[in-house]
Amino acid sequence: MSASGPDVIDFGSALLTCATPWLKSIATAAVSSLTLPVSGHSRNLFPPPGRDIERLSSPPPAIEDELSVCMRAFATSRAISDELLDNAVAGLDEVCYTPDIMGEVTAGRLQTLTGFPEGHAIALHKFACEWCGKIDAKRARRV
């Protein structure tokens, strides 16, 4: 008996015949889940043409407010009490530190000035560097 006789089942063709409708239904479901619902109030995922992208983010803080804004953001990310935050800002302000300088000094120095535990001082060092990068990028977009 040869491989092309009537008693031989072509499993590839059988599989393709059975799987094709199933694959089409999966593809249709996947595509329909990507489309936005048709309703009176659909969310626009992209800004309207002509709208400036930089307007979608908050403006950078004023230079004189950078320390307090940065430290408030850090305190929020680490659940630091207002009292500890106020003492830390006062210690940094006393020696005229700004967020860009906090990334340049050791975590030990930050610990001394802020009164933070060592882990928070190390985290503040990293946070200040990242925060300054974001603020610099905002300022560059607004020029």
C-alpha cells in the first residue's frame, strides 16, 4: 500500500482543517479587545493633533522650590513623616544643598545633614539623581 492510498490519513490537513476556525476566532477576539468601545465618551489615548506633548506633564518647579519639591516627592515614596521631612529639609537648606548637589555627595553626608537612617540616605542619593534628570528633561522640552 502506498502513502497516497485512500486508507492513509493526512494528519497535517486534518489538523489544519480543525484548527483554522479556532485560530480565526482567537485572532478576532484579540483584535476586538484592542479596539476602543464605541460610546458617547471614549477616552482618547493620544493628544489631538497640534497639541504640545510637554503640556501633558506638570511644569518643572521653580529653582527656589526644587529642594522642597524633591524632598516632598522622596518622603512620599518612602512614607517619611512630616516631622522628619521638615528636619531634613532644614538641614539641607542650612548648607544650601539643592537636589543636583545631593547626587554629588556621599550618602553619609546626606545622613548627617538630614538625620535619616542610612538606608534612607542612600535612597535619597539615588532619588535626587533620578529626580534631577526628569526635571532637566522637562526644562529642555520647554526651551
